[in-house]
Amino acid sequence: MPKTGRLRLFPLNTVLFPGAVLNLHVFEERYRRLIAECLDAGEAFGVVLIRDGREAGDPDVMPHEVGTTAEISQVTPLPAGRYHISTTGRRRFRIDRIVDREPYLTAEVEFIDDDADDADARAADLAHRVLNEFREYSQLLVAFSGKANDVEVPHDPVDASYAVGDALQVADALKQRLLELRTTEARLAAELGFLRRLLPQLRSLLERKQTQDDVVRGHAPGGEFRTHQEAFFGKHFSLN
């Protein structure tokens, strides 16, 4: 596989991990052209998190340096040249230089593969521990929100590190830091540390919610308890 290349870039307010699915409504003229050209050439495009600027209508938008290629798997044409597309993340890359901004960002990139220590026993052991913690994390979120969670995390350490990073309900800045880590071991270790700090807080929040629900049912028939998840859904946590 090539180590370098040129990519059409689609800056977004989201982080795409390898293996993750990203669905997009493409309506802006320059990105309609980008998708049309990718379809004609049978090529992927690069998804990068916006560092500075707006998602639509901003020719000077500045992306983070590390992103992931998006392979188009399904296209639904819409009126006025718009598209609904479904994509899957494939390879990480680092922007070496932006070579054009018209009609969309184009960059020379270096593709990133996880370093060679990823298949060793430490990464496998970390993946096992992360999966155990992530199962409880998922169960707590389902119990708290009442929404089903069908995330299936693979056992392969590399794939598991990306799947957990994608599934965590955290700020995009944190997801970007996970995406940029050079090794699977480092990514899994960061995710394990995050989960172990977050789980006690989630348990406590769920206990308080259940207590308040009991009060509402016991003293205010027909009342409605409204949960507030912002405190732990991505605005107040980091790897520090």
C-alpha cells in the first residue's frame, strides 16, 4: 500500500476512526463536486476535524493534521445535485502540506500505520481490560439514557482501540487525541484510564437518577424526570 498520496479533504466537526461508519448529507457545491470526482475516480476522500473555521461556506477553514480516509459505500442522489452518502473509515493519514483550496482542500499526505509493537502481549492484555471496562460503560449509558446500545467491539487490539474511541461519548478534541496516538498500546492505555475515571461517576449518577425516579413515582404520580447528561457526555473530560 502507498505510504504517501494526494487526497481531497472534507473538513467536518467530527472525528472518523478506521472501521467506523460516517453518513453525510452533501449539499455544498464544492463538496458535491468532491464526491462526484471521488465516485468517477473510484477514490476515497479524507475526513479531518476542523481546528478553526466553519463546516460550511468557509474557504479558509483549518483542519487538524491527522485524519482518516473515507471509502464511499453507498450513494443516494437527491434533488439539486445533493447526495446522501455512507462511508467507512479506512486509513489514518497526516497532512504534509495543503496544495490547493479551490474548489476544496487538497493535500499531500503521509499514511499512518500503527507501530510494530501493536501485536505484542501488552496490547492484547490492554484490549482485554478495555473491553471489560467498556462493557460496563455501555450498560451504564443504556441504563441512564434508556436507549439501546448495539456497539460490538472486536477482539483484535488495533480494531478494538478504534471501535472504543469511536463509541466513547466524549468531546471531539479527545477523540482527535486518541486518533493521533501512534500505537495501539498507547491508544488502549488512554482509553482504559479514561474509562476507569469515568465509571465511578456514571455509577453515582445512575444511583442518583434511580433515587430521584423513585421519589417522582412515589410522590408525584404522572410526573416526569428529565435527565441531564451533558456533565459526562463529552465536555468536561480529558486524558490529563
